[in-house]
Amino acid sequence: MQCNYPNCKKIYKLDIDSNNYSNIYKHKHIKKLRENEKKNRNSTINIIGTKKKEIIDLKLLHVIAEDNRPINMIITNAFQDFIHSLNSSYSTPHRDTIYRKLGKEFLNVKNNLKLELKNMLYGCITSDMCLSSNKHHFLILTLHYINNFFNLNNRIIALQEVDEYKITGEVLKKKILGILDEYGITDKIICGTSDAGPNIKWAFDNLKDDFNNFHCFAHKLNLIVKESIKIVEPLLVKCKSIVRYFNQSVKAHQLLKQIQKEDNFNYGFDEIYYELINDVVTRFNSTYFMVKRIQLISDNINECLDTLKQQDLILSEEELDDLDDLVSILEPFNEITIFLSGSDYPTFNIILPSLAALIKKVETMIIDSDNIKNIKDYLLIESKELFDKYLRNDIAIISTFLDPNYKHLLFIEDKTQKNKIFEKIRKMIKVKE
């Protein structure tokens, strides 16, 4: 460890195992730095006043608690410079102080939310399960509702550890009901969205009477895409091997970077270096991002692999053609996933028109590769089945009809089918002709 004091180059060895930092703390410059920090803190209080500093500190704590910001953001140099530019007399509290006071501010935010939710008429919830790096399971519950100003709000109302040995549907149901009861909104929740996990799906299906559970559309679409690309599994395995090779070899990584720099200089491109992207099983469309990046710099990758005598990883012309077609066929599925994953606008009303547009786009695509043609056929069959399934869903139909953009249901080309749906809508909303 090197001393950060100006013009001091003294280096200390750290004994991490024993946690012995006494020699560092005895260093005169460390003492000076600590004394300067203390003086700055005291001078801040003297210049802006104790009460004024307390008010600013509370505002800072409110930002962390209200917007779910990480505490580490506060201690970064960039954030400190930003604060200093706003008020050079103010210094942020020590991290220990933030930790100590944050609990109280969090309770204030939570109580204010409870008061706001008393005026909520109806709401819906979305859930997710995540696994931390130390193998702890957490349940995340988000509430979606319209406030008194007719604004759509999204609030995370729980991030709770699920520490039971078996995380069954019954366990999750009790957790969710406990959270809703705490906020006093159990009777106001009318629907929810979850993924296809058997436990969370069971919990939502059996949560309470008059509760509609909808399987996450983006998750459904992702499962269809994952199943379809198994047709080119050997090519995807090779792509993953290429990514793994460049991530594990410093030499290969640096050479790829150098080759890209030379290309940028020779062709007058901007100095942009593209990293390879890993395929992450739990991330939507990650396979698409991986193959798209490989396709983008395939010439550079092959040149690098040839230089390093890694002929078994070099992509052939046929494989490159397959990658081109694969990227083309997966791109609209990525676009619709992003569009229908929005949280600042309703999405259930745009599922049917979006699916119809997706099917039409895929049908008109010209694909040369036989393998990708098979993927295209599979995706079309599954997408049409999904479209028909949502056409049979009363809530999907009525929500689409109530959207002024789609009230004429122009995305349904079959007139007979459209007339039947209009008749069904009339009965549902009890409108007389």
C-alpha cells in the first residue's frame, strides 16, 4: 500500500491474514490526512451551520432510501466532486454515519408509502427470485399502481431473504401475503405477473380469490427462442468457446484489441474497441448479444485466432453465414422483449399488436441457411400459437380494445374472427348496439 500524501512514495506491506495495520496508522502522513479530514468536517459545520448540514444530510439519506441507491455511490470521487461543485462548503457524512442513520430514514419512506397506499384503489404485483453471490435466495416484490395524479407508479415493496430449506409455493405464498398485509393492500391487489418457476407460479395461482396471475410475456418469448436455437447448438458451443478463450487468455485479448485498433486506423473508423459478450443463461437474449458481437468483429477474431494457431476455433464461411442469418432472425425478438419489458407504461394492451407485427416481420424474412430456416419455422409456429392463446384471453382482448391506438383491432386480418371478438367485447362491457 502506497501513501497518498503529496510527494510521499512510501510503500507499506499489508498483513491481510492478521489484519495488522498498525504501521500504516502510525505513519505521519496518515495522521495528517485524518487530521485534515476532521478539520474539513468541522469547517463545513462552521461555514454552513450545524442545522443546515443536518438538513442536507437528511436529504442525502432520503435519496438513498427513496430511490434505492447504493451507499457506495456516495463515497466515490466523482460524486464527491459533484457535491463540491454544488456547495464547496459541504462534505458528505462518513459511511458509518450513513449506515447508522439510514435505517430510520428507510422507515420514514416506508411509512409515507403506507399512507399513500391507503388511497390506492387497485394495484398489481410482479415478483422475481434472485440468488446472491453467497448463495442466499431473495424474493423481490414490486407494486404497480396509479396514484391520485393518475401517474403510473412502480415501487419495490420488499426484498426479503427466503431462508427456508425448501422454497415451496406455500412458503412463497406466505411471504407474499405477509408483505401485502404489512402494507394493508391485500384486498386491493387484483393481478400479478411471475415467471414460469413452479414454486412462484403456484404461489400466485393460489394467492387469493379473484386474483389473476399472468405468466411474464418476455419470459415466455425467451423460452421459445431458447428452444429454437438448439437447432444450431454446435455453432453456439463454438461461439461460447471463442468467448471463453479470449476471456481467459491475456495474450489473445490484447492481440484482438490491437488488430481492431489497426483496422480502425486503416479504414478511418472511430477508435472503438469491442469486447466479446458472454452468454448468460438467466439473462434475456444474451445468446443474441453474444453472436451479434462475434458477427460484428468476426474478421478480427479469425485473424487473431489464425495468428495464435487456434485453427479449431476459426469460424468457417458457412458458420459465418449462419451467424448472419441467426442475428437477423433474433433481432426482432430482442426488440419486442425490450419494448414489452417497460415499467413506465402499461404493456398488457400491446402484447397482441406487438406479436402480430413480430409474426409478419419474421414471415417476410429471406433466410438462406437451412439451419436458420428451421429456426424461423419453429419460431413462427410457436409465436402464432402464443398469439392465439392471448386472443382467447378476455383481459388481453379488452385491454387492447380499450387502448385508442388499437380499438379497431387492425392487426387481426380475418374479418370473421374479428367480428366474433367484437361481439365478445360487447358482451363483456355490456354495450347495446
